[in-house]
Amino acid sequence: MASQEIENLASALARLPGLGPRSARRAVLWLVKRRETALDQLLGAMAEVRDKLVECPVCGNIDTRAPCGICADHRRDARAICVVEDVSDLWALDRAKLFTGKYHVLGGRLSALDGVRPEDLTIGALLERVRDGGVDEIVLAMNATLEGQTTAHYIAERLEDLPVRVTQLAHGLPVGGELDYLDEGTLAQALRARRPVG
């Protein structure tokens, strides 16, 4: 039986996505055995992130600087903005290194059942970015769920009167699938086969 402090650590780790109680206990044991190297390094990295974590005021990404590394990168194509539901979707797409433009995180998706309305998302900020000029294409990269597609359709309607081409990821993504769980090959295919909305 471990001490209450160690049990508390295992319990905290078990709340992380993808870790159950047994995996969390194994992780704690691994960290405790390597407390001089791994545990101190992990604690230091977590404290540093906690102290510096900010939401990018431009796109909504999470980073340790504002604007985030993607928005600050002048090599990226500012004429194309990929719109995603959540930061995890942005990270999944950017990990594939196939989209060279910028991003916009909505902070969720429209959902009548959950009471999520357009004003609860950053759709207004996206429209403002387009109105400010310099944007030629909006890529709607919503998850292939009913709510994701409803959100994409709503945004496409709001962009109709603005001088921007609106595309979305190709169908063929698994229905009900979430971008964060797709492999780079599937994401690459979806990005290459994007098409106009409407």
C-alpha cells in the first residue's frame, strides 16, 4: 500500500486522457524510481508551462508566448486560415506538416443540446480576421460529426458575402471521427482533397 501522497499523484494522473488507474500507478512507480532525473524534470517542465501558459490572442492556440509560435512564424501563409474546433485539432493538423497557413480555434462546436450558440464560439473573431483583409481561403476542418458539420455550414453561410474562398476537408474522414485520433496519412488525404463548400 502506498502513502496517501503517492495515491493522490496516481489519482491525479488517472484523470488524464488515456490513463486509467493501473497505467497511472505504473507511471508513478516509474517516476518515483527515477525521481532524481525524470521526476524533477517533469515537475520543472510542468511548473514552467503553468507559469507561462497563455491563449494566443490571434488564433486561440495554447502556447507559452503570445502571439503563439504559429501566428508569429512569418514563413506561414497568412492568406489561408484553417478553422478547427479545438486546440487538439490544431495540434493534430499541424503535426502532419501539410498545412502551411495559419489557424483559428473556435473553442468548440455549435450544439443545441449542449446550449452552445454562435456567440459562445470565436466565430466573430474569425469574421473580423477575414474582414481585416489578406485572407484568400478559409479551410473548415470541423470534426465529421453532426455538430461539426452544422458548425461548418453556419460559418460558410456567415462568410458568403466576404471575398474569401471557403473549403472544407474532404469527406472520407470517418463519420463521428475526431481529428486528434486520426493518423497523418488520413489527415494528409483529407487536406489534399479539400473542396469548396456549397
